[in-house]
Amino acid sequence: MLAVVRFVFYLLLTSLYAASITWGLTTSYHISVLLYSNTLIDGSTRVSEEMVSALRGYVVDVVDVGGGYVAAHSSGFVFWSTVASALARALGLGGGYLYLEHLRVLNALAVAAGILTVLYVERLALLYVDEWKALLVASTYATGLSWVYTSIAYSQSFSAPFTAAGLYYLVRWIREGRPRDATASLLALSLAATSDHTLVLLGLVAVVLVLAGSRGARASAIALALYLLPLSATALYYRLVAGVPLTTQTAYAERLGVVPLDPGRILRDLSLVELVLSPRKSLLVSSPALAISPILALPSVARPSRLRRELLLTYSTLVALLLAYSSWYDWHGGLSYGPRVILSILPLTALLLSVSLSKGRVLEYLTAALSIPGAVFSSLAISTNPVSCAYQELATGLLPQPVVCNYPRLAPGCRSPTLLGATGVDCLGCFYLYVVVALLITLLPLVARARYGGVAGKA
């Protein structure tokens, strides 16, 4: 029966992700990267001054590097954008108004990345809990913040699946010491870092663990070489193609006259609190169960067990990454929904949630209950506009971003930017349909377990 439930779960998930893909909306973030991707396909490494001037107001996220402009995006996101544009051209899609047709293909790739992330989150959870609880962790992950960024592609949409895969193989390597797990982990984490460069910190932790615990020099050398390969390609892209000393993102920040990384923002802007626990735009709003998972898993650290080492590594890495994201000049993510900048590290919180669920049934019900508001808010954002308002518009109040910026748009006749909306269903209809399916996904593991039973949880 579990196999049937999993099939229904992933069928519902795929249907929801496909129906909620952003279809009729674009942003300067996406126009800029798609413009640059098409420039690369056409054989040039610079967008001309004339082109940028012609699209002034639409093309913002670009950097003047002399002789033209380059996209102010991570190398990994430029790669996926270029893949999307190449696929779109192969399908005969010219781009349409402001490359909207190419963005639809890019968003479709984000849907595939989102489903892959959920699959690896489930596999990661299975290392700690039984199949039913692992499916609950996957459903909690799938209908919150992650869902929004499968509907519209950002760089973090393509780093999250590799983070989840890298963590899964790293935990397996820690427990079993198989060289192929070490190799798979380092390669996945390196690929994740090409789209979100902060993840180099997570990769370095994995490299140290592998080199310190590996029994064979040859296996370690292969794993390290595979880890360095994508990062070397990234460095070459910035140096030889984009022509910047570090990254285009830091160059863009410097052009704006701001310091790219400033730990003072953690105290000055309370950025760490705003990312995780604020009532406005934090993880507590978009994925409540994941936000409190570090608290729920704390008792397991105090107990002597084989999990303690894994948990201490997870907590220390999570804190270091959160501090890094909180120091970034664009930590709030601008117009985007929720704490987009920390999407890449949500698999770490899924690991902690899995550990907490191994200790009792009460937390299963709490997890499912906390997943409901996240699913509702995500449905609201996706059905109306996932880039509805800037953080600065929320700073004077305490209401959640979806309530302030998305709820007022939820009226009969409102045109939803989603694929379902393109069929004629308005925002209100899309919202109701998305909520129903998202709640089915969220509650399915718990209801199915109560109906059909399951195996005992893992320690």
C-alpha cells in the first residue's frame, strides 16, 4: 500500500507543480539573464550598450565590464538559462515579448528540479525515519517555500536539488564509508555551489570530512577532482567570459556602491531574524515546520547516540551558512516571495525535521498542522504574483508578506500568471484549486499511515 500512496503523492505533486508554473509574468531578473544567454548562444560574451539602452527599465541585473554588459547572475543560473533558451530555440520558440517563451521553458526546468529535490529530501529522511514519516517530511518540504521557486525559476531553484543529493550521499558516506558515496556527495555539492556560491562553505565541510576519513588515496583524489571540476569551470567563466575578478554578483554590488558581504547587517538589519523567524517574510511564514526544526531536533543532540556527530555537523554548518546569507547585501531577496536566499540550504532543515520525527507520533501531527499555513500562503503567492512587493514595503508592519501584498489581489476577475490561469481560471479559482491539492499532498502521508499502518520509526 505504501507504493500506491507514494505513486499518488508524486502524481499529485507533479500535477500541482505543472499547473502552478508561472506562465504570463516576467521580471528584470529573468529578462537580464535570458538576454545574456541568448547573446552567448549567438556567439558573443557581451550585451551591447544599444540593446541595454533599448530595454532600459526591463534589463537591470547586468554589469558593465567594458565593451558591453554581462548578466549579474551566478554562473550556474546562466548555464541553466542558456540551456532553456537553447531548448526553446530548438522547439521553434523565438522568445516572444521580453523572452517570455524562453522563461516558460526555464520555469519548466525548475519544476523538474523541484521534483528531484523532493525525491532526494525523502531519501535523506529515510536515513533517519520510516517510509511514512519520510513521506511526511517530503510533503512538508514540497508545499512550502520550495514550491514557490518551482513555479518561477531563480538560481536557488537549481542549487537546492544538488544540496539535497549532496547531503544524502554525505550522510551515507559518514555511516558506511563507501567511496562512491563520497564522490557523489562532493560532485553534487560542487554543482550546487555553481548556482549558489555560498554553498562552497558546505562543500568545504564535506571535503574535510572525506579527506580526513577516507581510507584510500586514489578514491579521495578522484572525489576531490570531481569536486573541483565544476568550481573550476565557474572560476573560468567569471574570469574569461564575464571578465570580472571574482563573481558578477559582487561586481554588481560594487557598482551599486554597497559592500557585498557585511556581517554588520546581522545586527543592523536583524537580517538573520528576518530570514528565519520574522512574521513578515521569513521561513516561519513560508515553511513553519522547517523553521522550527532546529528547535525540535535539539533534544537528540543532548542524548548520547550515533546521530550526535551528524547533528553537530548539521547545526554548525547551518549556522555558518545562515550567518553568510544574513551578511549578503541582498539578503531580503527584493521583490521575491519569502526568504529566497536560504532556499538552497532547506534540505539541512529537512534533515533536522526527520531526526525530530523519529522520537514520537505527536510531532507528526504538529508537523502536518504547521505545514498547512505554509501551503496556504504559497498558494496565495503563486496564484496572484510570486514577486508582489519588496521587503522595504513590509518593514513598518508585522503582517506576513502574502497577507499584505498578495491577498488584496485575490478577487474575482484577477488574472493569474500561472499555467492554470492561462486557461481562463482567475486568481481566486487558482487559489482554491492549489490549496486543495497542496493540502491533499500535505496530509496524505499522515492520513494514509493512520489508515494502513506502517513500520516502526528509526532511531
